[in-house]
Amino acid sequence: MELWELLPHRYPFLLVDRVIEADERRFKVIKNVTYNEPHFLGHFPGHPVMPGVLIIEAMAQASVASLKHHPEFTPGSIPYLAGVDGARFLKPVRPGDTLVLEGELLFLRRRMAKTKVSARVEGEEVARAEITFVVRKDA
């Protein structure tokens, strides 16, 4: 099953492009940052920078790559963002960058999960955070 089959997001809010690798503990996902993304019209004109909240959202979406390997996460389950800890933004992310989102699942218990994610561009860390989810079956 593909990652986007498990995510409820669609354009323009699907912020992951490809899963490079993923198992029940670790994941590596790509987000190609392009000029045609709607947020660049206003953030910031003449100096486009990917908003930090969208980097966090991309990290959260990438984290589902590991969640999908667990029996608690079944088709129809939706991971709701429940918390962000220790978020740090170290360098701007600009159109043309390839954002590599790598992380590990710290725990998944009783439909609550936490991941630790690092975002890199050309091997250099640009952001990091711990992301907490509540996984719900909404029908």
C-alpha cells in the first residue's frame, strides 16, 4: 500500500512525494519543493521560503511511512497531529530544494505514536522535531 493511500491529504496539502525506505521503526521520504506551490505567492514575495509549519506538516506526513507497518494503523485510520516537541528550524528551505525527511518511530501504543524526524537539504539538517499523533479510525 502506498503512503498516499494511507494519508487523507490531497493537493495542495499532500506534502510528500516519494518514500525512499520505510520499515516499522525508520523512514526516509522525499519532498520536492517547487515554485508552483501556492504558499510561495505570499511567503515571501521576492524571497520565497517554505513556511516552518509546512515543514512540520511534511514531517508528520512522512512519519506515516513507519506507522503503516503496524497493525494499529489500518486502511481508514487517520493520524491526527497531537503535538510537536523540540521543533527547530536551522536554515531556510527554498523552491528547488529536495527535502529529505528521515526519522524513527519512538513508540506506538494504544493508537498514540511519536516520531523523531530530521529534515535535510543536500545532507545538511534544516529542521528537526518530535511529532506526536493520535491514530483514529474515522468512518
